[in-house]
Amino acid sequence: MADLFDNPARAGDSYSAKDIEVLEGLEPVRRRPGMYIGGSDERAMHHLVAELLDNAMDEAVAGHATRIELELGVGNLVTVRDNGRGIPVDPHPKFKSKSALEVIMTTLHSGAKFSQKAYATSGGLHGVGISVVNALADGLWVEVARDRKLYRQEFKRGKPQGKLKQVGAAPNRRGTTVWFQPDVSIFGKEASFQPELMYRMARSRAYLYRGVEIRWVCDPSLVKKKGAPPAEEVLHFPNGLGDYLDASLNGRKTLTPEPFVDRADFPEGEGRMEWAMTWPADEDGFLFSYCNTVATPDGGTHEQGLRAGLTKSLKAYGEMAGNKKKVAQITADDILGGACIILSVFVKEPQFQGQTKERLASPMATKLVETTIKDHFDHWLSGHPERARVLLERIIERADDRLRRRQEKELNRKSATRKLRLPGKLSDCARSRAEGTEVFLVEGDSAGGSAKQARDRETQAVLPLRGKILNVASATQDKMRANQEISDITQALGCGLRQQFDIDKLRYERVIIMTDADVDGAHIASLLITFFYREMPGLIEEGRLFLAQPPLYRLTQGGDSVYARDDKHKDELLKDHFKGRGKVEMSRFKGLGEMPAKQLKETTMDRRNRTLLRVAISDTRGKGADDQAKIKAHRKEAEDLVERLMGRKPELRFAFIQENAKFVLELDV
């Protein structure tokens, strides 16, 4: 052990104070944009617009603004304007040489949202948002109309291009206007704002705060394709979430004639909430939740409170109505699974998981929402006994159906359900027999979530896997038995391993490996194929193992969109499909988790459109293909290749690389 302390430093191992780098101002944002907006791709770029829109909405929610304008122009130029109080322009007491506006624009964690003096509730990033937009903008201009005067300042990549200047009078105007263009060196030249996404962003916020009017404007050249939003529209919804729910239902029949819509204040001034919910006859439900007008697609504590409050209220009503035994089996999923719900809460100092605010983490929100929604749902049920009866009967039916399906699985899949518990992450299909069913082994929880939305629930199951599974060709049996991902796969398929393998016990007709269309995805697929080759060879011999073929690119021109499997296919499409047709918009999928469920379904999971590659142990071709000696030799060659590439001896892999390096035409690093 003394050697650890006594050996002199080796050459190149010097480490001193001069190696410590201090990033100042907005440089940390430019170095690591993912820490602040979740990435540096086109999707993350839209967070910049959301931050500016949220700041304007904070002025409206605080009662100081009634109108907001969101405009998208050519060249990714975005304008956000409000008629609120305007950003303060007087000298900042701490930085007297700078105006308050310049401090806000150039200093992280500066703003008026840390205390509750200027804003009771807010959706901005608590002093981080607008400075992050400034840092990641190639150019940004701020104009403030305040105290009958007009002020303007320009910034470039976060740095002021001069001091704040008074540029004129503004006797009949007030508020803040921000123009900006994202920095192509951060987001790439191909990244562009999507009018559809920005329009939905503006529309949802107009629903969430019924007192605001949002004016949407988009350059006509950007909204020519079919299904695009209008070039101009005034978004104002006096009934708030009630209007939002009506628009989302689009005329679908519901179980009760009127939805459960209301709003209420939390006790002791802790905030307020608004909700709109109904139960459609087709049971195709959704849950949209928001905190301080910010969408929370990953849910959080406010959704937990909603689930608990509705469940307790309905169970209490059912017991009072004499259905104590039946309601005891009801779960929150039975109630919310077939419901269409929109929930909006306003709370002080919300806590989110991550800067992109996709999940609310404020502990107090759970109890506040649970207590409030339970009280109002109690009154709604008791005040409408006939509606309550119909709703209760439907939810009891859902619970009965859930329990019945579980019992059928236990009867029809004895080997998998009596001896083994199915893995918790498996989203099973509804069909009890194996014929016509398939299970997708998916890379990661994020991709698993997209696949679950895109699947055919009747015949397609999804099992998300965490990262790269164990390489069974180089691992011990003890390690393999202890590996959770391998255990989950084995339990889900139910057909056993090696000598215990029984194809008749396979719970699905097909097993499909679905990974990202990149190098990491190919590596994961290789590890999975190695596992099946070594532990379930019969699965491959019977032709039951497949590889999904998700696209790597989406190419769009006008209303025409096609998908490319890889770079070669992309180049072929550009040359043949789009030849001579002008500019083609091209987006590269970062992974399956980044792909919308609709696109994943139509390209990779829908049987009518998809392409699958069957994994097979190739036998000899042509004459003598059934010759057992040749088949045996060919399979021996396959076994040697697996051992060489995946086995315990790295020197064999090194030799393989040396032998085949001459065949590499292009290396992507």
C-alpha cells in the first residue's frame, strides 16, 4: 500500500491550480446546454420558446397582462410580446453600472421569482429561463415599454452589444417584447421550429388561463402543408379547461351528460387548481397535467394527489351505496384508465425534476390536490346520483374485467404464471393464446414508453430493458442468474433455458428485438442475439427471433414524408425519390424514445408497413443444403464466430479487427 503514496508522479500526471477552470456568466449554459434545456437538438430548442412564453404567462397570471403575442418568422425568428409591466430598466442596486434588464439577461439565477413579492406563482425557471434563452441565441433583442418610454438592448450569444438605450416615447404602450434566433452552432443548421408544436404550446396556455388572449402569427410560407396551423389566430377561451376538454373530445360520446369541471383555491393561500374530466363511452382516455401553466407530461405529485382523491371519493360513495365488496377491488387505474382528464394547478415555489420541468416534485401538491379534489368529487357524486350510479357501475365493470383477464392468463399460461411472476415492466398483450402475438424487447424505459403507446394492445407486448444486457458468452453462470434483465426476458418468454427449453411453452409467436438505429443499438442487439443463440437456440432454429428495422432519418418535402433506414438509404432517397424537387427537410432520430408513438407505429410496429429481419443460423446453400455433415460444419463455423467476437478472449477480437480492417471503407467517429 505504501507504493500508492511513495511513488513519484509520472510524466503527464501534473495537476495544479492552473488546471481548475472557472466558467463565468452564461458560459456554463453554452458549454452544457443539456443541463438547462434537456439537450441541444430540435426538441430541446423549443424549450427556449416555452421559457419566454411562460414568462409572459406569469405576468398574465399575476394580473398584469391580458394579451400575449407569439410569432414565428422565416429564419427561425421568434417574437414573444406581452402587455405586462415590462422588465425593470432602472440600475440594479447591486450592479449599479448595469440595468436590471441586463442583469436578468446575462446572470443566471437572477429574477423576481425567488420571493413572492412580484409573483405569487410562476412557471418560469426561477431566474434561469430568459438568461438561458439569451445564452443559446445567436441574436436576441429586448424592447421594453415602461413609464411611457421605450427602451431597447441587443445581445449576441449571451453578450450585450451595448448598453440599454432609451429609443423613444411610448405613451400608449407597455410590456416586454423579445425577438431571438437560436444559435446554429448549438442546435445545428438543420434544426427548425415546428409551427404545429408552437401553436399547440400557445393554445394550451390560452386554455389554462381563461383571462388571457394569445395572438398567434406565423409566416404563411411555413404553414403551407396539410394539417399545419393557421397563419393567424386569436386564442381566447372564456371557459378555460372546459373548452379544452370539449375540443379534445371532439364530439365523442361520454358516460355522463356533463363533465366534472370546477376550480378551487387551496387553503391558506397556497395556490389554486382547476380541472375538467369526463368518462368517454369508448374508454380511450388521457390525462394532461400542468403546473403554473407548464406542461408536466411525466406527471408528478399533483397527479398522485388526483389519483388518491378520486379513488377515495368513489370508494366511499360506493360503500355508502351498498357496494362495499365490489368497490374494495377498485384501483386508481380502473378510475383514471378510461377517463379524459385535464388538471391545472398553481402553487408557490414549485419543485420540478430537472430544468425542463416535465415532472412536478413538490411534496405539498399531493395533499393539497387530494383533499381538494376529494371534497368536490364527493359533492358532485352525491349531487348527481344517477350519473354517479352509471359511473360506478362502469368502473366496477373495468375492475371485474381486469381481474378476469388476470385469471385467464393464470389458466392459459400455467408455466409462466404459476411457477414464475411476470416481470413488472412487461406490458402484456390481451390475447391469451400465443398464436399471432409478439413481444418487443425494447432498449430503455423511454423507448419502452413510446412502444407501449404505439403497439396493438391485443397482440403486441412490450418489455423495456435497461441498457446493455450481460454478454453471456463471456460471463459466468452465477452472473447470468443474478442479472435482472436476463431474468426478466426468461420469465416473460416462459419457455426455459438450454435443456429446459420448450418451444411449446413460448408465450408469444414472435420475439422481436427493437433497438435504436445506431451503433449502440446494434451492440445491444448483438448481445441479445448472443443470449438467445447460447441459451435458447431453439428460438432461432424455429424462426421465432426477429430484428425490427426502425428508421434513422425522416425526410420531408411539403406534405411528402419518407423514412430512411441508414445513411446509404437516405442518400438513395435524396437521389431518386426527391430528385429535382427542391429543399428537403431532414431530421435524424436520436433514438426510439425520441420518436413520436405515431411514427414508431407506422414505421416499425405496424404489421402492414414494417420490415422485420429473421435471425437464422445459415445453412449451406444450393445443392446439398440438407446434407447433415455440411449443416453441422456450417453451424460449427457460426459457433466459432460467436466465440471469437463475443467470448472471453479479447485477443481473438483484436485479431479479427486486424484481419478485417482492410474492408472498412468509412469510419464514423
